[in-house]
Amino acid sequence: VEEGHGGHGGHGGHGGHSHGDGHDADCKEDHGHGGHGSHGGHGGHGHGHGHANKKSRHDSRVNSMALVREGEIDPKKLGPWMQTLGTLPEAKGTIFRIKGILAIKGHPNKHVFHAVMDVSDEADADPWGKDEKRITKIVFIGKGLDKDFIQKGFESIFV
């Protein structure tokens, strides 16, 4: 069973997890996304799973970030920024997934954006309420993300 978190290999390679130790398809254990800090990268687990000598398949460089900002995005700047994200140099990280609700200037509806690797989709959602604050929310999951670079790019696309 591959229960992947943002494309980093899931739990299928731990072997022997089908005996009810919490890592089967019904796993309720909180693994987080910031390198699985509560497990120290799953290296040996330290709590009786018998993996002390197995190398971890989890990559501590896999992380996520969320950006939230009130205001409207300049539609002329959005496309070039998304293009930049889609062609990040390796030193800036690898983006596995993006999900966002965008407030675009001059657009009456919330704009929903979703991308997995190089496949993306976008659509209009409900209209903004008459007194609703226009807030953009976007989440990135990736590996070795340069959070400062992504944050500066995000800030630069607003009116």
C-alpha cells in the first residue's frame, strides 16, 4: 500500500507493516510534512517496530508551506510567476503539488488553482461576497523548497 505524502515514497517500503502496527492503509498516526520530525525521519522508529537496521525511505527535505495574503493579484503578473514556479532550478527545490484559492483583480469569482508536478487545472469558484475580504491562500508541497524565494515571488504578484 503506497500512502504517499506529497510524493516521497509513502510507507510501502517499510515491510511487515501489515501486522497492525499502525502503518497500513488505515494508519491514524500523524506523520506531518516537515520531514516527519516526531519520528526523526523514521530512522529506526524507536518504538518497537523492529526497523532499527533498515534505511528510511523518508526524505527530510520534503516539506510544505502555506502563503496567505489579503489583497488582489495582478493578472498580468500571475502567469509569469506560475511559469517561474514550473521551471524552478534544482537549487530552489522541486514542487510536487500546489493548491490555491486566488483573489484576482477585476475578477468577481474566487479562482481555484491546483497542480501536481507538471499537470495543472484552474477554475472559477463562488463569487466573492459583497463584504468578503479578498484573501489569497496557496499551499506548496515539495522537496528542498526555497521558501524565501517563493514568498518573495508571491508578494511580487499583488497589485
